[in-house]
Amino acid sequence: MDILYKSTRGDSNRVTSSDAILKGLANDGGLYVPTEFPYIDITFKDMMSMNYKEIAFYIINKFFTDFDELTLKNCIDNAYDDKFSSNLVAPLKKIDNNYFLELYHGPTLAFKDMALSILPHLLKASCKNLNIQKEIVILTATSGDTGKAALEGFNNVDKTQIIVFYPKKGVSTIQEKQMITQDGKNTHVIGINGNFDDAQRGVKEIFSDKKFNNLLSNKNYILSSANSINIGRLVPQIVYYVSSYVQLLKIGDIQENEKINVVVPTGNFGNILAAFYAKNMGLPINKLICASNENNVLCDFINTGVYDIRREFKLTSSPSMDILISSNLERLLYEISSDNPYLVRNLMEELKTNGIYAINENMKNKLDHFYADFATQEETLSTIKEVYNDFNYVIDTHTSVAYCVYQKYRQKTNDSTKTIIASTASPFKFPESVVKSIDNNYDVLSDFGLIDKLSNISNIKVPKAVQELKSKRVVHCSICKKDKMKSIINNILNV
């Protein structure tokens, strides 16, 4: 079955996966979605003999049908190699009766590595499939983790430039240092005087600017995205949910086709959307639990059907979720509207114009796949301490949000379904919040002093990626106003 891709906003063109991956956004500003969902057509017991790469090939091959098998296998082999510190790539760790899916064993210690390790290879293969010779410009907005993972993935990749915009005061110290010390002749990192939504809005506007894109094309450049708006990032994220289910089967904690819950801390909605896509493919998921921090716009939407960004933007200890405009929600709107692009386009226009939209009752009823709640800043920090004291297990601030919301879910529903908690970042990326949550006697320690203390507390060796930051020099110092992003790109590309 050949899978093509269409826009959530009604563009009549149907494109191959290579086209969709390379373009990132559709011509009308919409997001690419598959024309139909492929189905998992082997048993999960059959998957028990497969490793992560083999499961990845099975899933991704169903979506990217214009890639030949050898090319796709090479992309997967190059992505999930020894840059991951775990042989399982995404190990499922059982802590008491909890199952933490550790998605942070890649080179930048965050779940973004799971997709951004393969995206550069998918992009190069897409160019080859389409016989495109232009230089690719990867344009990315980040709330902290995507930026470093994209920079690492595209570092010195031939015929590419990568430009990352991040909120100057909206990421952790370690996240920022990971980005501004990035080597590579083709890497460019710019802090903006604004928040993540400003950066993301600017990137989307640049993609939608036909005049600017034509200018770049005439200079032999083509824009693409490493954000989760790119279907080439979203599809590989489906894999680890399938893999985690198989791991549960292997340890005998579930039976074949037994339903599970999945808890995902999310801001831009991509990670939990991947779990929803896995469910569409036939993964037996009972409830998708959406965990928000105090920027709880998604929580409110799932519970009320109203998406309202007219609220205070809060800087929290879980900065990768400090987002009010959740781009990937548009893909869910398309699904629950029965594939109605005109309705989706109108909702997106309402959001842009008024900062709010409300879905109809029929769409709202289709949100019953989801449960949503949020954790306050205080709850986030106290939960880190609670998990450490109860289980001698250290989690980061984003995973803490997920675990806190899961506890609330259990209390409200008494649901005892086996539940996978997406652990999206290493605690070593947020040492100040994590260490001080466990013991507030370390206020005087520097970031790297806190990292050493965290290593002692967790009995885990400091990851190489963090250890190396101590001696790395800053190479990216640029800062710009949020309305000057296009000018920065002009200067970088000399157009």
C-alpha cells in the first residue's frame, strides 16, 4: 500500500513522503498527514524477536513507502548506532510498579534524539529520491531540546545549513550551553528576545513567505524543518511506543493485546501525537494521558474543547513544555474533525486572529482517548523528591510532571491499567532543579558542582555529553529581536 501525504488545511496536492519530509510544511501552511493509516499486521509476540532497529524498519517502512528498503535500512542503521548508550536504544525501566520509558540515552540526553538522529539521513535520501541538488537549510525553533538534537544530527552534514532559534531566557543553563558550544561549519544558533511561541511563529511565517522562499530557491537553497511539524520527525517517534509495548510483553507484565496507558509530558503535542498515531495503527492503548506544566493550555483544551492562549506565559523548571501554541495539535484536529481541512483552517485562523477557538461537540466527544491534567511548579519539584525517596530513582523535571499527573489520574479513576511513563530527558540536563528538589543544601554550588552532586545522589556516572561541556568554548553569541529572524537568515546565507 502506497501512502501519500496531504495538508491539514486543504491543499489538493498529494505528495510522497520524500516531498513531505523535505518541505516540512505544506504550501498552504498546513501540516502533512498520511492519506490513510497503515496497520500493524503482525503479532506483538512476533516482534519479541526483533531489536529496536528491526521494529523501526517495520513501522517506518509502512509510512515512507517511496523509500526503497535498503535506503531506509541504512538510514535506521546510521541513526540508532553506538551514539546511544543503551543497546535497547529506548529501555523501559520498571521502578516498583511504574514503567519509565527512558528516551534520553542518545547524544544530547533528550527524547528528541530518537527522531533527530534519523531525520538528516531521511532528508538526504529524500533529496536523492527527488533528484534535488539544492543546499538544504534546516530552520528550527526550540524550547530547549530540539535545538541541540538537531544541531548534533545535522552537524557537518554535506550540503546542509542548520539555523536554530531559541528563547534567550527560556531554556536551562545546560540546554543553552549545549547549543551555543556546538561545533560544525554549518551550524548557526541565535537567541531571540522572546519566548518559544515567538520563535515558532517566526519560523512558520518564514516557511509561508512565498517571496522569501523563491529568493532562497533562486540562490540554490531549499528550506526544511527539524521541528515536529515535519512528518519525518513524527513517524520515528511512533517506534518507541511500539517497542515499549513489546518490552512489557517480554518481561511478562502484560499479555498479548492487553491494553496499556501512556503518559506523556508535552508542550508542542508531537510526542503524545506519536502515541495517538501508534494507537491508530493498532497498538492497544487504553488512555493517552497528557501531562502539562503551569502553561496548561493543552490540559484546558482536552477538558473543555476550548483552546485559549490568552493567558500568562510562565517560565517553569520544565522549559521544554513552556509552550502555548502547540503546533502538532493541528494534526489531531484534522483527525477528530473527520478529515475536514476547511474546519481546521478556520480554527487556525481564529487562533491567529483572536487567540482562541472552540471545537464542536462532535469533535469534543472524540477526545475521549485522552485524559489531561497539569502539575504546578511546586508539585513538579516535590514529585522529584518523592520519587527519589520512595524508589531511589532520579527523574528530570519533565518526567516529574508526567509522574505527578499520572498519580492524579490514578487517584481520580482508580484505573490499574499498566502504564508507560515517557521519561523525556536526563536529570543531568536540569541539575539545579533536580538536586535542589532532593536536597536544598546545595544553593552555593555551580551548575557543574550540581552535576557532580547529582552523580553522587543517583549513583550514575555523569554522561559524556554533559562532562564535555565543562571545557567547551562558546562559539555562538548572536541574539536578535523576534521580528528580525528573516534578516538573520539573510545574513547567514548571504542572500
